[in-house]
Amino acid sequence: MRQHYDTIVVGCGGIGSAALYHLARRGRKVLGIDRFGLAHDRGSSHGSTRVIRMAYYEHPDYVPLLQRAYQLWDDLEIEAGNRLFFRVGVMQTGAPDGEVVPGILESARQYQLPVERLTREQSCDRFPLFQVPAGFEVVYEQNAGYLLVEDCVRAHGQLAQRHGADWLSPCSVTQIVSEERAVKVVSQEGVFTCDSLVVAGGPWATELLREFKLPLQVVRKPLYWFPTRDQRYEPSRCPIFVFEVDQKFFYGFPQHDSRGIKMAQHFGGTVIDDPTNLARDVDANEQAEITDFAGRYLHGIDFPFSEHAVCMYTVTPDKHFIVDRQATDPRIVFACGMSGHGFKFASVIGEVLSELSIDGAAKLPIDFLRLDRFAKN
């Protein structure tokens, strides 16, 4: 293993592994460092599945990034030789004056995206597994689906190494230092230098980029799997489902494996100070909330849950990502604060980070994700 690299990537989860892949594909001498390993379950990029959708209620500015992300996930699937993306559609429901439905329709309008607006009755006919509340609207996006999260991380990491990347894990980075001739990375396994540095530290971003004083908060997020007694929960017959209800946001997946359907709540979560020591036990209040949701709005679900897992969201004040370069040292670029909806973008954010690192600018519009937006408020 060499001591100096064109680029070092610190943190190789969903975003970092993609950056490593794109850098290696472009012929960079690159090193990936991760404190746990490839496709681990200690951070944010695990739990079997992640939603991917195009008509983005969070903000229309994400749509160009998603259009490129879709292309890149398809390309990765082909190169890896494994199926990674399951286009099962997504059914999203909420109040007409809520956040989800109006946001979806606005993104679809601005970018002419194909979505279907369904009445409550039409939705119940098409998706009889779900009980849509009276007065709610339903929007269905056929081209949405889910990604196999660990398989995607593994594919990016393994293909990066096939393209020539070096890999170091488990290994923690203890210090990043800007020097005149190079960026120095101090790790448990030694000191390395590079011409440019990519930091994708997930919940550890604040620790890795201490001088930035990043406006980030890390929250604990539980995931649950429930057995079913209805074969219509199979992926060929059941879409992703999203409910904005009771001032909460629940989502779930069809039954991908023997554990049953996976469900979680997107909003909220317990704030944590140390992501390395995350509590992974079952919280009775969290369990009660997801069980109550399933009992009220889904048919054919068995209780109790069959499996439980915990991951983390790293959240910004406005719930949008931060993708930028360091103002005082543009050799350092970073992505953080993915706020619980970032994995679907991993393929394209990885490409963006490689462009910022090599070319100094991204091809796609990312100014709305710059760090300095918080200084303006």
C-alpha cells in the first residue's frame, strides 16, 4: 500500500463507496478508508432495502440528481452482474394540504414526471392491502421502487477495487490536516497523504470535520419487519407504501424475504451524542407506534414483529443534504447530513464528489446543497 494517493476517501458507506468507485473508474490512484468495513451495519447504509422515487416531494431541485441516479444505478447493476433495483412502484398518501402529496405533484409538474392521482376508492380497489383514510389523496409512481442497500454498497466497493482502488478497514481516521503540498490523513494504521480528500463520514462527519462546526444532529432510527398472512405483499403485487398520517410519516416495503414486510417511521428519533455506542435494543414506545400504524392502515399483518434493527439519520436543520468543498482548502470535498433520504442519491452524489475532487465543479446543479446556505439564515 502506497503512502501518497491522488485521492483518499474517508468513510465508505453508501456515499463514500460510490465516490471511491467513480474516482477509481476515472483512473485516480485512490484509497478508501472505513472504520468498520464494507457494507457494515454500524452506520446508516444497512437494513436490506431503501426507497428510490423520482417525483420528489422534499424539493423539485432534487429531480435532476435523481434522473442521473437512476441511470447510474442501472449501470452499476449491469457492471456488478446482480439485481440491485426493484421497480415495484410507490403508493403515497396524505392530506391534500399536507407535505407529501402537494410536493410530489409539484415535482411531477415541473419535470413532466409520470404519476397517477387516485381517489381513495380507486386506491382501495388497486391496493386493497392498505386502508386509506377518508379525505386523503393518493399518488402512485410506477417507476419508483427499492434498492438492496448492502448489495449496492458492496458492488460499489468491490468494483472500485477491481478498477484499482486500495482499501483499508477496519481503520479509524483520527485527524485531517491541510498542509501546503498535500492533505494529511492520520489513521490508526498510519499516516497517508493525498492531493485531494473526500469525506463521507455519515454520523461521524462532525468528528471528522471538526473545524466546520457542521449543523448536524444524529438520531436513532428503528426498523421493523412483520410477518404477513397475505401473498399479495410479494414484490410483484405490492408497491412501496408511504403514509403521511397523524402528523407522522410511515413507510414500508413489500415482502422481500422470509422476515416479512419492513416498516419504519421517517420523522422523529432519539438524538444521540456518540454514534459509536448506539443503543440497539427495542424501545417500547417506538414499537407501539409502528404496531399501531400497521394495525390501523394495513391488512393481513401478524404481530409481534419478526425482526428489529437500528440505523442512524444525520440531519441538517432544513433536512437537505450538504455537498460542498472546504472554503479554506478546496482540495477537501465532503457530503454529509443526508437526513434519512440520501441513499437513493448515493450513485450520483458519489459521481458529484469525484467531479468536485478532479474537475473542481459538478456537472449537475448542486448549489442548493452548499454549506453556506446556513450562514445566510
